[in-house]
Amino acid sequence: MDITRETAAARARNWSRRVIDDPEGRLRRSAVAITVVQRTDADGRATHGIYLARRPASLRNHAYQFALPGGRLDPGETTTQAALRELHEEVGVDLGDETVIGLLDDYETRSGYLMTPVVCWVDDDPPVAPNPDEVHQLFFVTFDELRRPPIFSTIPESPRTLVALSIADTVVHAPTAAVIYQFAEVVLAGRDTRVHDLEQPVFAWR
């Protein structure tokens, strides 16, 4: 079942997000766009979902891994500005500040990024033009997929719980899985769920 933009915005607005302080600048600031769009399915029903990308195999870092549109902040940029810019550069979708309904918790990645998820929402299906240098394949992941139970497991390298999601006909791991899981919990389900202590697989530590 879909929820309305108004309900989602209220939940995001009321969320007391966790902010990671990094006064020494040891982490690279980045932003990702959790972008809700509306499409019509084969039965003519309106269905909401988000964009999910698989990176090209040619990338030096995180090649062929799943990611939300996003990247490092340019000098002087806010997280919102960076997320919207990266969405445009990677997917070809140009959205304004009025589409942003809120920010979720900062998430520190094992590879040294401080990631801030920016939630955008449009009740429309804007045309996409994925940048082949950044996106190997672009997926539309429905809210029904996002409501599937997460996959929790453990690894010998860490005492923390590993999280993954069964979406896009595959298994997507943290850090992407962690921030999408929080979106599903906080925005779609209205539950208070933190994800900063959820682990990433060893292949994502570099």
C-alpha cells in the first residue's frame, strides 16, 4: 500500500535525525538522494518507488556495487544541494528544493564517508537519462519491495549486525541497504529505527 506525500513529509519532518560530528574532517562528506517517483504499473495502478543504481564495473572504487544517486559535497555545498546535483548528473533528473521532504540519519561508511540521505518526493515519473560513466543500470524499486523484511546476519570480522535487502531481484548490502532500510522504517512505516550500528560487508570496507 502506498502512502501519501503529506504523510511521508510529516514523518520526515518530525524525525529527530542523528548527526555525526566530524570536527577534524577525517570523513569525506557526501549526500545521497532517496528519490520517490510515481509510475503506472501494468494494471494501470499508480505505484511509488525509488531509484537505485548499479555502478559500472570500470569505477576505481565500489565498482559494480549498488548505490543511491549521490556523491561527495563540493566546496560550499549543503547536503541537499549535493544530493540534487548528483541526482541530475547521474540520472538526468532535475529536481528543486521544494521536492525535498527531509533528511535521515548520517551514516558513517567503512570506506571513510559521512553519508547524509536526502529524501525527495514527486508524484510524477520524470524522464531519466542515466550517465553511463556513473550508472551501469538504473532500477525502480517499489514501496512493496522496500517493505520486505531485512536480512540480518553476522560476519567474523565484526561484532556488529550485517544488514542487506532483497530488492531489485538481488541482495543489496549496506551502506546503501542501511539507509534504504531506515527510509522504509521511518518514512513508510512510521517507526523509530536507527541504523548507524548496522554493519557493511567486508567488500565495501575499501
